[in-house]
Amino acid sequence: MTEVVRIRRIADGDWPGIVALESRAYTPLGLSEGREALESRVDASPGTCFALDLGRQLAGYLLALPYPESAYPELDGPERGATLPSRNLHLHDIVVAEHLRHRGLARHLLRHLMATARAHGYEQISLVAVGGSETFWAGRGFTAHPGPPPVGYGPTAVYMSRTTGPSTTRTTRPATVPASEPEKWADAGAPRA
């Protein structure tokens, strides 16, 4: 029996699972933020932050919010004030549970984010690649920006971006799809995106 992948908005009951996933992914890198900061990012842009379910289980999440190009959230606390108008959507976090990686679940989240970004008029998606994940993100069409590492994200962090591509009249796959196609690349967990 094929388990169904469902992407949806983050609900209050998701927070214990999201905090646990985030901690396991980012504590080893010294980049874990905690619940208050994570909730503030969702509060800043709830329509661009998603939970991913596999069957009835929380399998991952994605947090994205508008930020001017070359800017990014500070990791030392919650979002401060309203988000600024921007044509750039910053992919701050994408995490898939360790035991569910290599199934293409991060790809489902990223596709959903790209479709959402286009539908809302964003022209670009940016992220900060950490933990050596820039090759992963380059394979997804992101390009590194020259310059020093983003402050607070570690000495090897790389700011990257890509365009959302042309808006199409056809929508992408629905947010509920079978999880049957394995991936050749690791689902994100280490990238602080």
C-alpha cells in the first residue's frame, strides 16, 4: 500500500514534532533556533510555511518568508516586526525526518514552495546553505552569491538563490501525491535553508 504525501499549512499541534525535527537537524551544526523563533517565522508568513505528512505522520516541514535579496533571518531570536515587501522569498528551513529521507519528500516540499511562490508573485527564492549542502542546492538550480558567509550561519555557509521561473496557467501536481519515487539525492535536513 502506498503512503500518501500531504503538504499543508502548519497547525498548532505540529509544533512538538517540528521542534524535534529542527533540533535533530540543526543542533549538531550549532544552528538550532528553538520554538519561539520557529513560530515567529511561520507567523510572519503562514501561507509560505508548510508541514509534510506521510500517511498520518509528520514527516517534515518547510519555512519560507519574504526577505529582501541578500538578507536572511538572524538565528539569535524571533522575527522582529512585519516582513518587508519583497519579490524574494527566503527558504529558511526544510527538514525531512531522518528515517524518511531519500524518498523524494524534500522534492515534494520544494516543488510546492516553487508553485506557491509563483502564485504569489515572487520572482526569486533565496536560502543559506549550511553543512556543506551547497552542492545539493546547486543541483536544484540555486546559484551561490559571492561574498563572505552569512553572519551567524557558520564559516562555510553560502547564500544562494534561483528564479521561480515563468508563471504557468497549469498548476503543479496537487499537494497530495503517492510517495513512491525514490530520490538519488539526500533529502534536506542539514541545510539551514
